[in-house]
Amino acid sequence: MATPAGAAAAQTLVAVRRARDLIDRHYAEPLDLDRLAQAAGYSRYHFVRAFRAAYGETPGRYLTRRRIERAQELLRSANLTVTEVCHVVGFSSLGSFSSLFTEFAGVSPSRFQRAAHQRGGPPPIPGCYVLMWGVPRKSAITEKPPSADGA
């Protein structure tokens, strides 16, 4: 039988996982702390503490890391400029993107891209395909999921 503390911890993990899943699905869209906390069903301050306890980093840091990871993949495999990648993954400032990318990856985005292309690998995905299909559509976020009662 689960202890009350264990049950509460499990409920907290489920709640913050909902917000983490929202970040994973919609990393390229503007996501603010209030929206993430609402997905978890917590106040914004309790949410930040619970998220950090569960994942070892703040929700904002997690979102930035997910965007940088996606940017690394696009810089390796797509025929896009650094500026295009910056916008596709959800950054609005090339300067912020470049400095955060360098902080996470250890090299600038352009140097990362050059090194990836020099190593070879699969041919780059045409940028037009990424721009058409790689960006989450707003309608996918704003649509309400079907209710369980069919209403």
C-alpha cells in the first residue's frame, strides 16, 4: 500500500510531467510560466519548485535546452541558415539564440553547422520542407482535446 507521502509525490510527478510534455510538444511556440503552471494545475511558484525538484532544472531552462537540442538537429540535417533555425525553434532574437546555443553546445551555431557538414552524413533536408512541416501549427495548440463524455 502506498504511503500518503508517496502518493503525493506521484501526483506531483504526474502534474509536472503534463507541463513537460506541453514543452516537448510545443517548444517552438511562445510558452509562458502561467500557461505551464496551469497545465500542471499549480500556482506558478509552486510549479517552478516542483518542476525543479522533479527534473533538476527550471521550466525555462528545460524549454531552452529542448529548443537548443532541436536546433542542433536542424543545423546537422537541414539546409537552413542559422537565422532560419533560430526562428523555427522558437527564438525571436538571433543574438539570444547564438549566446544560449554557445552556452549549451560549447560552440557557436555557425561553427556547429560547419563542423557537422564537414563530417558528412545524410544529405541535408531541404529547408522548405522544414519550414512547411517542421513548425508546429497554432491550431494544434488552440484546439481543445475531445472530452471523455463525447460533448
